Amino acid sequence: MSEARITLGKHGEDLAASFLKNLGFSVLERNYRQKTGEIDIIARDGDCLVFVEVKTRKSLLYGQPFEAVTGKKQAQLSRVALDYLSRKNQLNQPARFDVISILLPDNGKADIEHLPDCFELVSGF
């Protein structure tokens, strides 16, 4: 991955974390990594754990950022979320998957779209 894409992704994750905090979420972890993948942000919204995937793009040339959260990506996020819940002994904790889609054109004005409870836990992987 190029340095420019890494920088864009990090900037998007920073914007998303601030956005969630402004909504009253508590950000618990960022970039939770395991062998099977990574979750960008793990937050708490009331009594619910929220696993957040952040997608940032500079243009719509390849579609909306959220369109990159494919079935394969959802399965990967599900595996990592289950790992997190298991390690934290919170398998009975209410949880959901949100996507934050950020369009960040060269003018620097971010368009942030929050898609709460975007998909169900993907099993059978």
C-alpha cells in the first residue's frame, strides 16, 4: 500500500473517531489487529459494543467508500470481532457492525456518512 493511501486511511480514521465521540460514543480501541485482520475502531454506544469499519476515498471514481465493505470483508470483520469478544469474555455483550464512509476530495471538506448496524455477523467462514 502506498504512503499516500496509508495517510488517507489514517486521516479518515481520525475523522471517524472524532465523529463518533461527537455522537457520544466512547472509543475503546483503534486498529485492533489479529492474524485474521483488523478492526479500525471499537467503540461503545450505550450498552452496545460497536465494531466500526472506516472507508475513505478522495473521489467517487470507484464508487462510494462503503461499497468496499464486501461480503468477504464482512466475514473478516466478523472473525476479528468474535476474537475480540472472546478474549474480553464478552460473547454475550450486545454488539453491532457500523461503517463510516468518508469522501475527502482535494478541497479538504469531508463528507462523512455513518451507517449504523450495517451488517449482521457473518458465520460459516
